[in-house]
Amino acid sequence: MSPTMGPQMTRATARLRRTASALLAVTLAGASLAAGLVAAPAARADAERDKQYWLAESGITKAWEVSKGAGVKVAVIDSGVDGQHPDLKGAVTGGFDASGSGNPNGQKSIGGKPEHGTLVATMLAGRGHQPANSTASPSPAPSGAGPDGIVGVAPEAEILSVSTWLGSPNPAGKSDQDQIPEAVRWAVDNGAKVINISLGSTTPQWPQSWDAAFLYAEQKDVVIVAAAGNRVGGNIQVGAPATIPGVLTVAGLDRKGVASIDSSSQGISIGVAAPAENLLGGVPGGGYAEWAGTSGATPIVAGVAALIRSKWPEMSAKQVINRIVSTAKDAGAPGKDPLYGFGVLNAEAALKDSVPEAAINPLGSISDWIRVHRRGNLATPVPVPTTDVPSAVPTLPEPTVPAAEAPSQRDTALGAVVVIGFAILFVVIIAAAVIQLRRAARNPRLTQEEPDTGVLDAVDSGGKT
């Protein structure tokens, strides 16, 4: 697994881009994606506020007329969140370290670099801040948010920071097989109604040790939102945990609102698409960074889930997910497709439209999947000594997740060519056989068997036989 970000650095030279991409790459289970960050130059923070285009374009500023996320706890399972960042003052209300590395409250950056959790948290529940010389905000912001800095999608929500050591060897010896389920369970037990997982792997399968934790979250009615991954980091298809049934998987869009080539992936488990390029978030120490990837698209969607859960506290998780995907703007192929899922996020519609109640979660159920694919067995496999297990090593011999990559248009075209080629070859073989049979009927000598020499004849080799 790795933080799902893509190298989108607009303020550096080509050489610096290549260098930064190499130095800042974070890998987890074969490199979910490369991460590219560039610290914003010294400038007024309200200038950074202007860059948060997704607030208006995704309908979030309109959704604030209904809800700002008050009373909802959102767990950020990531590399740790800097609760002292000016834009997160009062937002981080609890934390836990699942890595065992000595980060007791989850508010310290750990694991592979670059730092990731604070970026996610500020985009999700940033509250801005008051500058020394306060001026009016140049961009719309909910009441109570500071005029400068990052304002999140759900600026009144609370953040629970759950830190994990991923992307480099964990000095405490715990792999993701232990950390992820422990992180999910802690988040559920400590009141999270939404869990943001901006982490992913390059394989659709997940360790069996994760089953019980994700089932626990489903049974406790918690919405889990996960990143689809990025092609630039090796995610040609969606990777776990975004392939787990019932999880709201987020794909990425470019600035034109089209499926991003680098900062997204594809797969039938995708639920909705959100902005994933030219993003901006906070970093430890009070700074800001530009970034890209479904890691950034995920907190946008998780924030909308928090807005909904604040407006309708009794609404079930499956209804929250259904409200988000059913109000999305259809894009790509008509209906649900492997690039956009049900469509492009529309926060205003998700908060204001009348949506029929869904009988089931439109993205499936981990409970049903376990019953069919694990035969109801939730037992954890005998653990391998963690000192011998690198981070995110798959424990299943073969992928068993019903979320295989849907073919792209190019793959479909290639498949058609292959099928046609085989059909032509089959016709040629049949025709040759018919000709040979006719010749044999006219010349009985051709039907006599030759002795078996045990040597294969060359076929279309150009040589003599």
C-alpha cells in the first residue's frame, strides 16, 4: 500500500520534478502510487484559499447551506495528522497509533514519506485560520471558518487520527495485516461514523485478517471511503482496500472534470469520481503543498458523507452511500462504468435532492462476500512472524475479490482483434483439412502412416523437412 498521490508539481523544473518524484515515492505492497508534493511558496494563505476550486465545482459551497458536518467524527487512517496545524485547530479530537512505533495519539507523522495524513485531514475538515491582519475571505467559506488557509469539505466535523506505519519497514515489526484491522476497529469503537482510507495497493486482494474488521465496521453502520489508486503509481486496476464490498471507492478527475489519466484507476468497484488534480492541502508545521491523486479525491467524498450524517444522524451507512452515488452526475459510458462508477460527485444534490431509500448498499456487502468466498469463516490465518513479513504482503494465493479490472476500450479492441484472428485461423485450418481429405481420397498413398521418429517437425520455419 502507499499513499495514493501522483506527481503533479507545477512550480518546478522538469529535472526537479523527476528528482522529487524519485525521492518522495512511497511504496506499499508493490507501490500503489508515486507521490509528488511541492510546498507552496511564501504567500498569503488566502491566496491558497482561492485554489480550492473543488468547493464550488463539486457543489460543496451549496451543500453548506444544509450542513457543515457538525457532530460527526471522521477517522483518518493514514500516516498521522498534525493537530497543531493552524487550519486544524480544534478539529482533531482524538487519535491512536496502530503501528506500535510510539505515536500514542496519532498526531505525529510516521512511516514512509512524504507526509500524507495532514493533507487528507485539512481537505476533509480544515477550518482555516485568522491571520495577523485579518481580511475578508476572497472565496466562499462557511460561517465560523477562518478567512485564510484551507477550509475542508466538512469544516465542523471532528477528526480522529489513526496513524499507521506504511511505505517503509516498521521498526515495531507490525505489518499492514495487523495495523489496518486494528485501525479500523479502533475508529469504530471510538465513535467514527465515517472512515477515510487514502491508502491503496496494486492488488485487488486483501489479507483474510482484514475481513473481521471491515465486517465489524459494516455491522456498526460506519461509512468507509477509500481511494481507487493511481495509474502513475502502478494501479492499472483498483487495489485493496477499495475492492472490499460495501466500501465507497473514489476515482479521480482532472481539471476538466474528465477521468484523470495519471491520478486515477479503473475497476468495477468504483462508486463515484471526484477532483484529483491540482489539489492543495496542509502539511505539518503550518505549511501547504500542492498534490494530486485519489488520496485527495477521497477526503472530498468522505467530507460529503460527513455532511450527510450530520444532517440526518439516523440515516444508515448504506443510505448515505446510496445518496452519494445516486445523485452523482453520470459520466463516461451510460450508467455505472469502471472509470466514473455511478458518476461525478454532486455534493449539493447529495444534500438537497429527494432520494428513494435503498434496500441494500449499492456497492455490496462484506458480510455477503465472506459467506460466499470464505464460506463464513472469519478465523485469522496462522500469523507469520512479522519480522519476516514486509509491509502489505498478500496472504491469499490468488485474487478472490469480485472486483477484477473491467476492460478499457483499448483492451476491448485488442480482445476483438484476437477473437477475429482465432476465427480466421480456425477457418483456414478447416479448409486445409478438407483439401487434404479430398487429396487423400484421390491418392490412397497419402493415407499411409509414416513411422514415429519422436522428432517434432518444423512448422512454417522456412527449413527443409
